[in-house]
Amino acid sequence: MSKEVKICGMEAEKGRWVLAIAGLMIELCLGSVYAYSIISVPLKRLFDQWGLTVSATAMQVPYIASLLVLSLTLPLVGQFIERFGPRKVSMVGGLLTGLGWFLTSMVTSPTTLAIIYGIVGGLGVGIAYNCPIATSARWFPDRCGFAVGLTLLGFGFSPALVGPIADYLAANCGGILNTFRVLGIAFMIIIVLLSTLLEFPPEDWTPKGWKQPEKNLGSLTKPELMRNEMIKTPTFYGLWICYAVGTLAGLMAIGVAKPVGLEVANNAGMAEATASDLMTRLIVPFAVFNGFGRPIFGWLTDKLGPAKTAILSYILILFASLLIYTSSSSIPAYTASFAMLWLCFGGWEGIAPAATASYFGTKDYPRNYGLVCTAYGAGAVIGNVLVGQAKDVLGAYVMVFPIVAVLAIFGLIAAVVLMKPKND
């Protein structure tokens, strides 16, 4: 039964889009973690100036730490989102996110960078991340995949905005460390202010004219599982494995986009200064692919179902991995390959939350999706350790892509076998 509810003075059916856009803007700030590929280059130069010898793997550790802390925080925060609401929890996360960036201006080594940027910043993102997602999932039961994907567009698009801003501030406003101060203050203010809009609908609210369907995605009677019930299903483990493989390829590509691009440009004989400028500019279209991958794949999940959409993503990941490996001196091949990898990562950020709601319902969604998101942390660690070791041991970043291709095949098989509704 539909209940008369107002959001910002508008009917809930219209006003809920305001909440989705506010969530998008919050995620835009939180997604600054994906700009690490750009900020790591001036940081590496700074460490070199200080006389520190830093390996490729060591430079990936702060990025790994931030994503790992983020993913481990998510399942712990779900209960607090339910208890205190998304507004208060998101505010706390926003304060910590901004503080993490601000304090990063005081780093003296890769170790302190991992502690401050990785742990403090990652904790803030992990606390706030699920608040806009859970809000959109509750307000849009009729188009969950698209709404959640739209909200998460900001997280994926963030590097396109934050990366160039960080580059500009580093070059014109006192260097990379001062850049962290400026961005930290900005993120803190923006997230806290927008968080005041976040709220859940009344428990019995549904959009006018919409009824809960008997079947979801044509194959599943929509359940409402608590987390302890969810973990007893093979569907959960299938989704977890597939999400881990999907994020492994994407987070790796995001974390080393510029270093890999510089490697390819060097193989192609391009001058270093020209290559550096080009690779920073390419982050913008990559981030566009990442950002729009969320609503596009969220919409595909609504239409095709999670398993078929996952299979599509793995086919693209497989093709992209083989393309960059066999064309390691081609900038067009690098551009196409990384655009697909960023697109598919954005896709998994749309598939996973929509699939969680589809397979397990929204009653215990924050805790359920929080647990599913530990796959994100596993993918972050494995993918970035692999790519760092490929550079340090095998001498080239591109040597990691045959491994990614094999993992894509494994993920495709897991999607076919395990990503099935509970009652199938």
C-alpha cells in the first residue's frame, strides 16, 4: 500500500531522485580513492627526492590498504546503518574520509602513506560508502539496479574529476602534499552537508502504482533473507567469487592505469613528458567508462539477470586482457583495453549491489551487501599484488594480463554454475 510521503517538499516518487543525486555526489567524493594511479606518480617522485627506494609493489600497498580496509569495514557498518540511519553514519564516514586525505599531507614514507591514506581514508570511505547505496535500494524497489547504478556512477566517475584537479593543484598550489590538504577539507564539507539528505522510506512505503512482482528477473521469487540465512546459500558464494574476480581485474587496472600507460608509451617510443600528459588525460574517458558502467550494467542486471550480465563482463575482461598483452607497444590497444577493464569494474559495482537485492532482498540489505563486498577487498589485494609482482619480478606490468585472462574464464564458469536464484 502506497503511503503519502514527501521528500524535499516533493512527492516521494519525484523527490527520491534528489536522494539518488545526493548519493551520487557523496560517492563522487568517496571515489577519489580511484585517483591513486595519478597521485602515486608525483608521490613516487617525492619519495625518490627524499632518497627512498620504493618498489612498484610497495607503491601499491597504500592503494591495497585503502581498498582492503574499505571492504572489511562494510560488513561491520551495516548494523549501524540500520540502527542509526544512513544520515548519521554517512556523516561520520565523510569526516574520516576528509581527515584521511588531510593527514596524508604529513606522510614521510610509503609506510606512513599506507597507514594514513590507506587505513584512515579507507575506513572513512568504508563507513560512508553503503549509506547512499542502501538509501537508493530502499527508495527504488521498482528499478533497483538502475537507481543503485546511478548513485554509484559518482564513485566510478570520480577519477575523471579528482585526477585532473589533483594534477593541477600539485603543479600550481604548493605540490602534492598541499593538494591532500585542500581536497581533504573539500571532501569533508561536501560529504557531511549532502549526508543530511539521506533517509530511509517508511517501512510500508512503495511507489504509487507499483506492486511487488511474484517473479524477479523472470526466474526468482523475491526472498527476504537475513545475513545468517544468506550465507547458507550457494548463491551467496557464487556471487562472492564472481564479484572478487570482476573487481580484481578492474581495481588492478585502476591502480596502475598511468604506470602501465607510461610503460606502453615507452615501448612505442613516445617522449616521457608527452606520455605523462596523455596518460593523465586518458584517465578522464576511463573514468567515464567506469562511472557509466554502473547504471548500464545495473540496467542490464534488471533486464537480463545477474548471471547473464556477469558472463558478458567476463567476456569483455578476457578480450581486454588478451588485447593489452599482445599489443604492449600500442597506445590505441592500451586505451581500448583499459576502457573495457574500467567499464567492467564499474559494471560489477552495478551488478553486485543489484544482485544482492535481487537474490536476498532489501530487509537486511546493508549487512548482506557489506558481507558481499568483502569480495571487493579480496580482489583489491590479489589484483594489485599480482600486478606489482609482475613489474618487480617479470619486469613489465603487462605480464600480469595472461593471469587475468585465466581468472576471467574461471569467473565465467562460476557465474554459469553458481549464480542462480535460491529457489532454482
